[in-house]
Amino acid sequence: MMDAITIRARFRDRGFIIDDAFATALQIALALEKPLLIEGPAGVGKTETAKVLADTLETRLIRLQCYEGLDAMTALYEWNYPHQMLRARLSEIEDASIEEREAQIFSERFLLKRPLLEAITEERSPVLLIDEVDRADEAFEAFLLEVLAEWQVTIPELGTIYAKHKPRVIITSNRTRELSDALRRRCLFLWLPYPTLDQEIAILKARIPDLSERLAKQIADLMQTLRGLPLQKAPGVAESLDWARALMNLHRDHLDRQAFEQTLGCVLKVHEDHAVVGAHASELATGLGESSESLQSGGYSLDTDFGFGSVSKKSR
Amino acid sequence: MYPFGALPENLVSFCALLRRDYGFRIGAGEMLDAARALDIVDLSDQHAVRSALRTVLAGTRDDAAMFDGAFNRFFLSRPPTLDHDRRAALPHERDSGPSGEGEEGPRRGRTTEATVAEIEEIRGEGLGPMTPFDANEEEGQAATVAGASYSPLGVENSEAPEVSEVNDEWVAAARVLVRRVQLGPSRKWRAAPRGRRFDLRRTLRASLQTGGEPLTPRWMTRPKRQPRFVVLVDGSRSMSQYAPTALKLASALARATSRVEVFTFSTGLRRVTTDVQRASTGKTHRFHDLASAWGGGTTIGACLTEFLRRFGARLLARSAVVIVASDGLDVGGSDTLRAAMQTLRRRSGAVVWLNPLLDTPGYEPTARGMSTAKPFVTTFSSVNDLAGFVRLSRTLRVR
């Protein structure tokens, strides 16, 4: 049994900085053997949590990526039809009885295990990551509830398979849809916000050890400002890391206006957001270490694109 | 204020407080989990206890945000009715013995509780949040009940809008409205008894029942695409008479299709889909969560911009019908409103504006907000009663 301090230390060893509340939530989820539902904005490390947790516990990570139209069979198991057909044809010449042939065809050899069944049959309890559960539909959620409650799967041809060890479950959601109360009630809940300034500096330094102190501080500082702007897609931690790596590759040891514009594509992923950043240039100026007057010569001076996102003024 | 002596009682009454005053959904299962969680963490570490209970008891982001306030109020605050003469009695009390942790001491009244809170304050830090000590049970209960009077949700209940029962006629009209949005087939293939495409996999699977001979062919078809309805209801005071009708329309839609999202806006935007869905199934008709969004002026442009930024990407598409219910009396800038309406129009299949004043004889949509928004509206109508809804469901146009 790991306590919060150990979890925190082990996550830190793997370059993943978490705070006390997060560590306590993980500790309780592990101790109570309940699924942990993690919600938060995109790019704060929800999926990464499961990966690092599996690494920390020295166990396998089994991932179920949810998407619209995901059905129970894709998540649980499927029979290998072509293989079964072939076997049925080939065994016609044998003298085996129908029952024997049936038992052959419907044996575990012809069973394709999908993530949920795989997690149940694993020898050591694995970390099961159910990613972006909000993308799947309500029907799948109901099915998931059943599996999470019972940890057993019934295959009509084979019988019921019971879990040898309860998997440790991490469920993530991006809140594109409100999850049902029933699912929420069965899970422990953690809201994972964007990191604070100090946390982000620590993350940058842990993940990119060569990064200079000054650059890390500048990036984290600018990120805090950017997340405060009314952007359509606010940058997450992944963007900070990309940005830091990009600047390292350009051999920059600090951020200035030119470097900022060159590498803005690492941070802003929507065209309209560039206009927003242009409009708030003065707020970003302090982060770039310059006075606000010098800004007027460059940068995005887009006034309007008439709402179509296709017309842009010349930037210089 | 620790109302009760032992840890289990404290936990139970804390859960009761969360349930009653903050609208948490806590059942026996959650309470048991909370007790088990407290067994694991270090009880003398306030932050650990706080995070542990938050993880177990909070179910949504809103819950998690409210939790800290509730935790402080229950475990760390002094009783609300601390007055001057009790403060005056304090030094004497403090000298008289240990700070109230004595389990065997005589039962003390509210004064003692106040004293303990004061002493904690003087020390600069609380005792362990769960440290059990002796306190009068009834007093504790009285204090908790007194706390209910300043609950964030309880106060404005009288102003919370109530939606009258959604009857079958409304639902029927909503179904017509949903059907009116013709979207054509989706890209996905789905098994169907009579379809356009041969389903080799299912045919082979079925053939196993007939000894490997594919006797029964299986087919696939493309399911119809379902439209999404986004209802934005103006919650300003000038709309207070009409907003319940708009919410009733939303409830009827929620019964006709599952792809409905409902928001209210006045000075800020608020998602009320869950409440509307609950109302449509007949569980509750009063919108408690809405109370604080109700009343006051409206900044329509700013609210629509906020909607576009937070939800636009995932809710709007050509298959979405946006229904705005507002009288168009806007206190914000018209540039913001124009830009927001433009984007709304561009990114959705239809923009329906329901203006309750349209039924008023002699009304012309000349108010600044309304005249700004009108060019981007595809269907301009009013729904003040069932007849209006039926009319809308027959005249809606989607590009």
C-alpha cells in the first residue's frame, strides 16, 4: 500500500509533478479499489496519469479509447470469424461429432480479447485506462457500469469469466457531454486544473532537464497569461513542453518577440486565437520582457476577418 | 464547529449538510467510502483529509468547487451566533482547563464551542479537523440548522422559475419539430433487417448456426443523422414572465430527443441541461440552480460569445438548431452581439429567435439589440403558448 507521499515521489521520479490533492486522490482510489474519474481541460495530463501510474505500480497499462459508436463487443471480445469459418470447413473431413467440432470452434483460441476482457483476465491487476468516456454514448456507459460493478463477463459459448484481480481503473473525460449520475456515483472524482506557475516551472524542468531556468520561467509565465485570454483552445501542459522543445531546438535561451512569433504555432492551434493574442499584445509584453510601445511595429494586427477565418491582413 | 463527538457522527452530519445545503448526491455507499478513506489518510493532516473527502464526496466539477467552502464552514468555522458577552467570557474559560479535548469533562453548552473556536484562532491553526471532543449534540444540530439560513441555494428559492408540467401535446409538437429537421443518412453503417449493403461479417457469423452454409443474408444501412437542439434562454428580469415557457419548450424537446442542450444567460452563461432533463422526466419542476442567474440586466452579446467559446466547438455544427429565447433588450455593446450572431449563424444549421413581445400588437423589432441580431436569424417567431409552438414546429427552416 502506497501513501500519498510515496506516490508523489514516484511520480516525480518519472517527471510527472502532482500536488497533494492529486496524490491523495490516487492513494484513496488504490486503497478503496474504486475507479477514479479525472476531468479537466485538454492537455493537463489526464491520460498521462494512467501511464505513469502503471509504470509506478510496475504493471501493464490497458487502454480503451472511447469514440462515438463504440459498442460493447469492440470493448469486450469478438470471435475471430474468418478463423472459425476456416476451421469449420477444414474439420468437415474429420470424423468428430458436432459437439466436439463446436467446442473446438468456440474455444479461447478463437476469441479475440478486447481491452475490458483483457483487463479482467490479466494475471497481475493492470491499470485500465478508459479514455475520453464522454465520447462514447449513454448505452455504452450503462454497459460500462455493469462491468465496473461486477468484474465478470459472460460469454454465452464459454461461460462466465471472473476477474482474477480487480484492475485499477482510471476514467478520463473532457466534458463534451455530461456523464450520468450513476457512473459518477461509482467513481471517485478528481478535477485536474491547469498547473500553477510554480508547478508548471517544476514540470518543465523535470521533463526537459536541459532547459534554462530563465526560459522555463518565461514560458510558464506566458502560459499563465495565455490561459487567461478568451482563447477558443487554451494551451495545455503538452503545449508548454512542445514550445520549450521548439525553443531549445532554435537555440534560444530566452523568449523575445521574434521567437514568440516564430513558434506561436506550438501554442495556438486555431486561427482565430492568433487574432485574440494580437489584440492582447500589451498583456503579453511583460512576459516577453519588452515595453508595450515596441509592439506596434509587428505582430498580428488583424482587426477583423469578417467572421470567416479566411481573410487576413498583411501582418507587416 | 464540530457538532458531534465522534468521527462517524461528524461525517454523517457533514454529509447531511452537503446534501441539504449544497445539493450533493451522497448515498450510503459514498458515506461508507468516505469512512474508509478517512481510515487510510493521516487524520492530523488537514489537507489530506480535505482532499480525501473531496475525492469521495464530490461528483462533478461544480461539487468540487463548492466543497472547500462547505468543508471550511463545517469543520473550521466558529458557530454563526457568537456574540460579544461570550467573547468577554473567553479568557476565563480558557484559564479554567484544557481546550475542550477532555473526553470526560462535563457537558458544555454553546459557550464552550465558541471558546474552542476562539482558542484555535489564537493558536493560529485548527486542531486536527476530525479531532473528536465533547460537545452538546443538540447544540450542534441547532448550529447546523442555523447554517441553513445562509445557504447559497436556499435564499432565492422563491424567485427560482417553475416549469409547469410538460403535457403530451407539447411533446407531440416537439417531435414534429425534431422530424422537420431533415439531415439525411449518417456516415456510419449499422445492422438492419433490410439495408442497402451486404454485411459479410454477420452473414458468416449467422452461417455458423447453419453448419457453415450462409443461408441467411444480413444487411447494413446508414442510420439517420440526429439533429441537435441548443436552447439559450434569456434569464433577465424583463423575461421572467416568459422564460418558464421557453424552459417548458426545452423540456418538451428533451423528451422528444436526447440531443438537447439548454443554457440560460443574463450577466453570465449557465448550463442547465441536466435540470431540464430532470424536469422533463417529471422529477422536479423548480430550477433551483437557476435562482442566482435569474433577474438583472442582460448582456446578450457577451453571453453568446462566452457560449461560442466554451461550447461552440463541440455543440455547433450544420446539424444543430440554435433556439434563442429573448426579448432582445441588450445592455451590452452591439458590435459584440453582431459578431456573436454572425458566428452563431455561420456555424449552425438554423438560428431561431423566439421573442415573446412579437405577439404584442404593434410591436416592431426596433430595439437596438433586436435590430442588430435580426439579420442573422433564420426563423423569427414567438412561443407563448402551445399554438405558438405548433406554429413554430411547422414553419422551421433548416438550410
